[in-house]
Amino acid sequence: MNLYRNLLAGFSALLLLGACTDPDVRAARELASRVLGERAGQVRFEKIGTPSGTDFYEVEGAEGAVVIRGNDAGAMAVGLNQYLKNVCHASVSWFAHDGVSLPERLPAVAGKLAAEARCDRRFFLNYCTFGYTMPWWGWPEWERLIDWMALNGVNMPLAITGQEAVWQRVWRRMGLTDEQIGAYFTGPAHLPWHRMSNVDGWGGPLPQGWIDGQETLQRRILERERSLGMTPVLPAFAGHVPAALKARYPEADIMTMSSWGGFGDKYRSSFLSPTDPLFAGIQREFLAEQTRLYGTDHIYGADPLNEVQLPRWDAEYLASVAGHIYSSLAEADPEAVWLQMTWHFYYDKEWTDALREAFMRAVPGDRLVSLDYYCENTEVWRMTDRYYGKPYIWCYLGNFGGNTMLKGNLRETGRRIERAFAAGGDNLCGVGSTLEALDVNPLMYEYLFDKAWRHTGDDATWIDAYADSHAGCEDADFRAAWRWMLDSVYVDCARLGQGTVTNSRPSLRGVIRWTQPGNSYDNAGLCRAWGRMLRAEGHGAMYDFDLVNVGRQVLGNHFALLRDAFTAAYERRDPADMRRRKAEMMALLDDLDRLLACHPTFSLSRWIEAARAVGTSGAESDYYERNARNILTTWGDRDQSLNDYANRTWAGLVAAYYKPRWELFCDAVLEAVESGAPFDEAAFTERCRDFEWAWVNSTDKSGLNAGRSAAKPVAGMLYAKYKSQIE
């Protein structure tokens, strides 16, 4: 008997040792330690296989002794997240500054939570996200996002950080000087549009410290993503070259791209035709150097045709372009798979069905995977006979420019995903998100990735669990508020140029192009939902986030009525009432800024401080700050057509930028009325541009650093103040 017990103990020890040394179990345990802290010891992970071969998890256990099983680290992470949301009423935000509120003793699981994935690939990110959200991120921010991706089942993240270090080496070997290369790169926040061949040089040259730091950061990002079972999508050469390369290779077929976004000719990009023999050589050099620095997972993003005018629009030419891009990849890496975003199939109207088919059929077999980019609005798979049998990923976009606007068509998104799984063909290989920035609607992305698994429950049940995870408890008022928003707010598709009138360049009527309010719900109803949230017994970072986020929208919506009242007073030529209305507008903007300062997600100061921290000198920090201010406001130059595209309702940005802009406007209109002259909108626009450009180039911090207060008292005070006005 003793011998038997000793053998059994030895066998158990070997099993435990195997579990401890299995890389998937180890990665899951390390993730749990980051998320759960000291409570991680109450969770045990076990690796299991599944008969179907698909990703699978299961969770069971008594109080304080939870067991999570899965086929790999990513599946175990999804199981952990489902346990946290549905049993612990806890939410893990994608932002590192948000803490996780947990019970002291992890609760028991009633029965068993289990699900398997409905698709192999779960894609996340967009080129633009790296400019609108991530340019100033260090490892702590990236570590949290990678954990969030794992918890939500993402296994194919876009991974384009640090590519400038690769290109710098390649262009040097091709004979370009550092000065020529420096004239090619843009500033950090604008690099996504440089990488997509839209613009060169704006906000450059990049400091060498930036290039080196991003290389180091990319190594850490990729190591962590791979440890959690992810397949990162690294970039490939898509034809974008420095203009100076033409002088080194005068025989090469290099053309100047069409102008983009209102930038002047000096910022236009240059493009080497994929049919030119030099193209394959550059591809080979780039992939070899990138693999040396970062390794490879054999899937590469290459998007040469994003919002550009081509020299020819015929099937033969486009098939040749696609064929040569793929052959250059296959020559450099025989296992290469090309991933392309198909925004251009939706956005550029020159793409006919015949041209799309010719382009895609030029790539053999399943070696081209497409991102159906904006499916909540337009599903390209329906326009292309299911992508002509090629693999594709159904994607929810949901955000443009990082705009802070409650928006998303949740139920319709769910219906479309279900229809795609039912009728989208066997070549539908995944779901994903192509959001331009991490925004104020995290529920839409959590919902999306939950739809990639065989969880049970309808949308109303899902929103109840989401509300519980943000409140930290089951609360009837909080659930009712979220149920109302599900049925009234989260019914509209996100679109370009969202924003409340507070963020618009001032005008007497309507809004300027990139700040479209576009609400279909009653603001009084949203105000009542805000009131129910305030009555809830919630706690923690995500409860505070919801109080600020919903209140921000309520006040932003109400501002439009105050502006319209000011305009009505102007039309009556009533300066006394205009001054009263102006005072109301300015007071609301002050109140809005005070509310926003209660949560770090809505902080301009945090954005600017992160940008300045990248610098190694005062001059460098000033450079990064200008770039950070620029992308949020004028976007480019003083007269940029993308002005306010990335508008954000943030503390500091309201106080130091939007409020002064509206005050300048109100004073100009008042001055016109009091002098008996008509309001000269053109003259005001010039004054407004002067103000905007001066702010971009300033390092004045006045108005940026509002003191942080507890969210609930401030939100409660403002709700009481504005409730009667709104309802």
C-alpha cells in the first residue's frame, strides 16, 4: 500500500510539474497574476485537448478554488474572462489605468461554464489605431491591451509597431542617406497614414530615439502575443518608397501618388509599381531584416491601394498588381499568407465587381485573406460572391478617429454576424474589429468577440451581465439603464465624423464637417438613464467610467440646444439674451470639463504627458507634444481638410481648446450685432484657424490639468443641475 501511495504521489508530482512547465499553462497563470493579483492563487489552469480541434474552454469549481481548462493559453484566457464577467461581476478594461474590482474570495461556479470557438481567427486593430490611440504607449499600456485581447479571444492582432527600424536599415543598404530617410517618415501620430502610402514627411523627421525605442517595444509586444497563442500580423512591402529612391534607381517605375487629406504636394507619397523588378528585391530585403529583428508568423499585411488614385483602372493591371505582390511575398517566404484590408472595395467607387474579382483571383488558393472592414454598415462579402471563395474575416469597425460618442448598432451587428455564419460560406474564417481607436463603447467590441464563441443567451441577457461587470454587482437600476441604452442608443451604426456640437468649429447652425451629432434617441431618456446609474450601488473604475461617459454625452447633446438658443437671440438682434445664452454655454463647458476630469480615460493631460515622456530632451518633448496636439485638432496644417476629424470630448481639450473657440465665436457674433453689422463668418473662420494653429504649436498647459474628483458626487451634482433643463 505504501509503495502504491508513493508511486501515486510521484505520478501526481510529475503531472503537476508538467502543468507548471507547459508554456500555455504558464502564460495563462502569468496573465491571471497580472489581472487578479494575489487572488490568482485561487485559480488553477489545466491544458486539455478537444475532439473537434477548435479552441475550447471550461470553468468549474467551488469558492476560492476555480479550475479553468482550455486547449491553449488563449482559450484559457477566454474562460477566465467569462468567469470574471459572469460570476465575479468584474470587468478588465483595455486601458492600463483602470483597476479591476474583485471580491476578496473568488466565488464558486454554478455548474460549469464551457464553450468552443465558432471560427479559427479573431482579428483586432487597424493601422489607424496606432496613431489615434497608441503612439505614446509604453510597455504597461501594451501589456494591458494584450491581456485584454487574450481575455476576449483575439488571436490575430495587427502588429506594426517598430517597422521604421526595419525600413531605416533597408533604405540605408539601398544607398539613401539618413537625411533622405528622415524626410520620408512622418511624426509618430501620423505614421499609420505614412505606412498606408497616404502622406510622407508631415511632422518629421522622426528622432532616432523614437525609432530605437519602438524596435525594443515591438520585441516585447511580439513575445507576449506569441506566448498567449496569438499569430501577430506583421507588415510587408506594399510599394511605398522614399521619393529619393528615384534618383538612385532612375529606371525604376516609381510614380508620385495622388494627393490625400488636403496635404500639399510636398507631402505626396511615392509608389514603386509591383510589376517592376526592383519590387521583389525590396520585399526580400524587408522581410529578411524584419524576420531577423522580430521573427515571423508567415502572415503579412500589405495594403497598397488605400484611398489612392491608380494609374489604370482595368482588370489586367489590377490582377498584375495583386499577382506580383503575392509572388514577391512567396519568393521571400514560401509559407507567406497575404492579409489585406478591403476598405478600398467599400470606399473607392472605382472598384467594380469585375475589378475586385480580377484582383483577388490573381492570388492562388487560400494565400490571400481579406478583412471585410465595415460590416456593420456594408458587408463586402455580399458584393463579391463571398470574396470569390477566398478566406475572409467579418469585421466590426465602430469608431473613426477616436471620437467620444455613444454609438453602435449592437443588435444589428449580432444579426449580421449570425447571418454571415449561416450564409457566408465555408471560407468565412473569422470575426474581428478594425476600429480606428480604442473608444468609449467597449461593450461593442466585447460583444463582437463573444459572438465568436458558442456562448448561450440573448442580447438582453448579455447586456445585463455587462452592466453587472461594470457596476461590480447585480443592481436593478444599473441594469435598467443599460437595457434602455441597448434599445435606444446602441441602435445606430458608427459613421465618419461623430461628435457633439461642443467639439465642432463654431457656427450659428448645424455643425462643421467632422463633428456630426447624429443621435436618433431622446436626450431626456438618456438623462434618465444617467440618473438610474447614479442611484445604483456600483463601485470601481468601470462604474465611474460609465457615470462620466453617459453624463458627458448628456451634457454634450444639451449644448446643441444652448447654441441654437444663442442663434435665435442673434436672429432677433437681442444682445442681452445673447449674453445670457453665451453664459449658459460657457458654464456647461466648464461643468463638462469638470465631469471629464473625474476619469483618466477622458484626459488630454494624460495624452500630452505620455507624449512628452517619450522625449529625451526638452526640445524632443516639445516636438512630441506638438504632434500629439496636432492629430487631435487640426490633424495636419492650419488649413487642413481633416480638421477636427479626431475630435475628443476630453478634460483639458474642452477647457483649453473647445471652450475658447466657442467664446471667440460668441464674442465675434455679439460684436457684429452691437455694431449693427452682419456676422462675417469668413472672417471668423480665419480668426478661428489662427487660434487653432497657435494652440497646436503651444506648450502652454493652462486649462489642461483639472483636479481629479470622485466621479459620483460630481456626476450627481451635474445631474441635479441639468435634469430639469433637459427633461
